[in-house]
Amino acid sequence: MEYSVSPNCDVMQTYVDSIELRISLIVNLIIAIVAFPILVKSIIYIWKTDTFHRNTKMQIFVHLIALLIHVIGRLGLHSLDLFNYFSLGGNSSACEIIPKFYRCLILRAFYNIGLALSSMCSICLVLERYASTVFSSNYEHCGPNYGISLVFVQILLATSFIGSLYFYASFQPGDNVLYYCQTIASSRGNIFFVVIPLYSVLATQIIARFMFNVLIKINKKLRTRQIISLSTRYNLDQSIRSINVLTHAINYSTFVFIVLSIVTTTLHLFSSHFSKPVYIALVEAVHILPLYSIVVPILIYKNLSDINKMDKKNLNKAIHTGSDAYFTLFAKQIS
């Protein structure tokens, strides 16, 4: 026997029979299945595109990889649970499908690592765009070291998040039977070791959203200066374009963590009013990161397509501009 105590088969049966839990897992599994190819395609697209500065691309790339890790975890968790629930025969005992401890530990690690790492992108994007604004005259030629450093910052922050989440969690089977794979179920700590990190991430998301607004105003103001080099002009245009496109990701990321933080806290406070399977169903429904993984890449791709169309339109317009206008602009650049 994996656990040191005998499991309660009747408790496991309540999970198997819960319509709410089945619906929640089915919906989340479908969303995760749809999100998987979108994320893979988005990762390839970001890797190949020249729309963003290389340091910006690194932060987005890590963000998408983290989302993919989270989705893989959910695919494994939800598909195995649903298979067990629907395949349990009438003569079988529910105890036969109690999740194995290490299966829960591994798949839930994918789930939580992806959640933690994906939540740290916003603040690093702000730091990267801040540097591009401050050093706008030569940031175009900035090497990858700064971007790599910010990737390590993301990993460090995510590690802190995970450390808090797993601080009191058990890493080996004990006397706490897991009827559903959930990190907090194996933890002997307070729920606030989960809630406080969520609110900390939410605070950084809100700060990042505010700073993005500040940065775009600064970049637009710098762009209106009469005497700036072509290199500076190019970098400012790229920065404005990047911030405009990534604002959607920041907005939705902030929304995701507002929902996660507030609703998770509310569910915990009123958990006594729900059966355990219904509580789990609601918690899984609240974790809408796979839905975010579908919506945001599509929106970013659409915005980039609109920008490319606008650039082509402006280029065609510029082709018909008189040569005198070019000489006037060139004179301003070298004066």
C-alpha cells in the first residue's frame, strides 16, 4: 500500500460520481487540447520573427514555454482522472483509482512550475522595455546578455513562488491520502502560503501594467523630437510597436491573477459550504491559464498582422512622396 493509512473508498467514490468535477475537468481538458498546438506554433513564430528586439523575444519565448509546461501538466492530470472516472466498472472499488502520490507530484509540478514561471514575464518585459527607452540611442545594437539576465530573473522569481507553494508540502507518501492531485492537499501549512504569493504576483502585474502606460507615453514623447538619429528613431518606433502589441498580454495576465487571487481566497473562505469534489471543480475552473494561452497568442498575432498591413500602407504612401521631402528629412537627420 502506497499510503500509511487505509484510504476511504466511499470518499473516492464521491469524486468519481461528481458531475460538477467531471464537467470542470472535461472543459479544462478541451481548452488545454486546443491551447497546445497554438502555443507550439506561437513559440516557433516568436523564435523566427524579427518584429521584436532579441531581448524582448527572450522574455516572450520563456513565457510561452512556461504556458506550454502548464498545459502539459493539465493534459496529463485531467486526462488520467477522467479516464479513471469513466472506466471504473460497477464491480470495481473506487480505491483502485486513487491517484498515485508520485504521479500527482510530477504532473502537479508541471502545472505549478508553468503557472509560476509564466506569471513573472510582465515585470521582466517592463525592465527590458525600460532599458530600451533609457538607452534608445544605441539599444538597437544591444547584445543578448541583458535579455539572458532577465530570463534568470524570471526563473529566480518563479523559484521563490514555487518555494512558498511547496514549503509545507510532503514529497513522499504519508498518512494523507490524495483523492485528487492537489498541492495543498499534501501540505500541512496554512492556505496563505498559497494565497500570499498569488497576491504578490498580482501586485507586480498591476505595477507592470501601470509602467507599460508610462513607458509608451515616454517613447511617444521622445519620438516627437525634431532632432534624433535614425537609430534612435528606429528603436523608439520598435519600442512603441512592442509595447502596443504586448499590452494585451499584460492586461489579460493581470486579469488572470485578479481572478486567481480573489476567487481562490473567496472559495477557501466559503469552502465549508461545498463538498470537496465541487470545491475542486471550482478551483480548476478558476485556473484559466490555458484559456489565456489561446486568447493572447491569437490577439498578438492579429495585432502584428494589423501593424504589418499599416507598415505596407505607409511604405506605399512613402514611395509616392516627392524627392524634395526625402532631402528635407535627410537634412534634418544630419543637421
